Amino acid sequence: MMKLRCIAVDDEPLALDIIEDYVSKVPFLELVKRTENAIEALQLVQAGGIDLVFLDIQMPELTGIQFLKIANGKSNYILTTAYSQYALESYDLNVSDYLLKPIAFDRFYKAVEKVHNQQQKNQEQAPPAPVAVAPVVAAAPAAHPVQDFIFVKTEHKIQKIQLDDILYIEGLKDYISIYTKAERVITLQNMKKMEETLPSSQFIRVHKSYIISLDKIESIERSRITIFGKVIPIGDTYRDEFFKRIDNKNI
């Protein structure tokens, strides 16, 4: 049976508990992630591989309607909300269904079954793959698309930042500053969360207050890194791992 990979997005933990419980009862659903962070969810959707999103409308960082507009048609959506006034606008954005809280399981099942049936129909109608002329060889497992950008919430907007543009990131208590050659972007976030979000193949934490882009390093002198004229210290806690990564690139 084809399974739908799902995420649940809601700023109320109890609402997420209900969705997680309902998903566990449906054989063709697989909950990949539950989160109260709409921006984190948007990054997952943009990276690909998510078939269905259970999306609340009233959220502090990013409303469900804003989420749908930014996602621009990626994935299928079932809106979950206590407010009926957004139904018309949401259907203009091609959502699969609109569930009013409190959500009964039978109504939930009807909504997800509709998405599942449509996905199966699309799969059956897809043109067959061309017959290979060359000898068949074992294929490597399919990988999820590489994420090459992040979304961050600034004071007035949600800003998209290309990972290749990032020079380094500086922690400032509950805020971080993301530095590119063109600008400095300040966002309410912590270093641990940012470190988990960024691909480890491209970024490394070198100090409690700094994460750097490896390919932007200009020079290393003792316990100091220079990137675009900025001197960044290497903390004792991070020294061994950093130099191990650097040694692998030495010639």
C-alpha cells in the first residue's frame, strides 16, 4: 500500500497530539514530523518528500494562509482550525480539505482518504518508465533533494537566504545574526536550532557564538579563522572537531 508522508503543524501541543494519534490509526499515513514551528515545517516542504501537511491557520510566526502562498503548491494540505471564516480563501489556494476543531476521527479519515485516493490515481495514470536498453545495474537509494536555502523570520517579514551566500552566523543571546557579503540578517533563534538546521557538510560550529561556512574560510592562524575580513575565534570545545574536518581537506 502506498503511504503518504505527513507533517503536522500547529502551535498547540494538544492539537498535535490529536493529529499524531489519528495518523497512527490510519495504515496509509506516516507521520514524519510534528512541529509548532511553521518556518521549520516550510523548510521541510520546500526540501521535498512530504505528501501531506496538516496545517493550522492561526500561528504566531506564519499563518497557514501565508504558509500556503509561500509553499506555492508543493505537497497536499488539510487545514485544521477552529475558525470557519478562512474556508473560502483556503480553497482558492487548492487545499485538499478544511477540518474544523474539535476534529472527529471519522471526518479526519474521510479527508485523508480523499488525498490518498487521488495520489493513487495520479500514480496509476503516470506514464510508464521508458524501457532501458543498457544492462540493468543496481541503483543507489533515492535521496531527498538537497536543501539550498532557509527561511528566517525578521522583524517585518519572512526572508529567504541561500545557503551559499552565508559567510558565518553569530549568536547574540536569544537572537542570531546571519552574515552574507551583501547584508546582515537578525532573527529570533538560538544557535543550537540553527546548527541542527544547516547541513553539516557545509557548516560547522567553531565557538559557542559562531557557526561558519567551511568554503568561505580565507585563512586559519592558530585559534583564529578569517572570513571576509572578520576574525572568528575557535573555542576549546570545538577545536578538535574543526581541525579534524580541516585536515581532511588539506593537500
